[in-house]
Amino acid sequence: MALRYLHTMVRVKDLETSIKFYELLGLKETRRNESEKGRFTLVFMAPEGQEECPVELTYNWDGDEGLPSDSRHFGHLAYRTEDIYGLCQKLMDAGVTINRPPRDGHMAFVRSPDNISIELLQEGEALAPQEPWASMENTGHW
């Protein structure tokens, strides 16, 4: 099953200050997503010529009281897969806990042995919901 690297997400307390820092490193904003419903902003930044390897700055509009005390500035790695159900089954068969099952046929979360959150996203349209995923509960957190 082929994987494609998507992005690395970090949570930020002050979006503009963070953007300026990453600009100092030579990254440029490649896209932005504002979610009124979720009350967050995602800013993707990457070095020129490497737009396929962005860092996602996640800013929660109502604050983020867990920062910096919980050391969760780093959010997750994200990978796209051709078959989210097949990949999750392969991981589960190998003893990996599926923390957030792909109930929607689109997204799942697992953790690495080092407790790094890994987001898995279905390539293209979401797959039709199917068991055991559709009724599987979350395990732990991601």
C-alpha cells in the first residue's frame, strides 16, 4: 500500500508571531483554512520549491491553555493512503491500536511506539462506511 507524506502539524499560541518565525526560516504561506465552526485557523507553510512538504500551524481562536505546559506543540504526522481500511487492518493485525478508527471511511489516527500521533487519510473520496470500523469506538487519545 503506497503512502504519501502530507504535512506535520504544530499547535501555536500566537499565529502571527509563529508565521513571522517560520518566514525567518525561509518558509512561505502556501495556503490557509479558516474554520468558523471549529474556531481554528490552519496555515500551511513550506520552503519555496518544496510546497509538497509543509508544516501546518494550527491556531485555536479561543486560546490553547495546554500550551506550552503539555508539550503538545507537535500535533501529528499525516499520510494519505489508497485504502484506509486495508492499512488500518494491517496495523491492527500487527498489534497497533487504532485510536480513532476510520468510521467515516476518510480519517483515522494511530500512535507510533514513541507516542507520536499519525493521521491517516483516504486518498480521493471517502470510502463507504463498513464494519468493524463504522461501530468501533475511539481508544485513548491521539
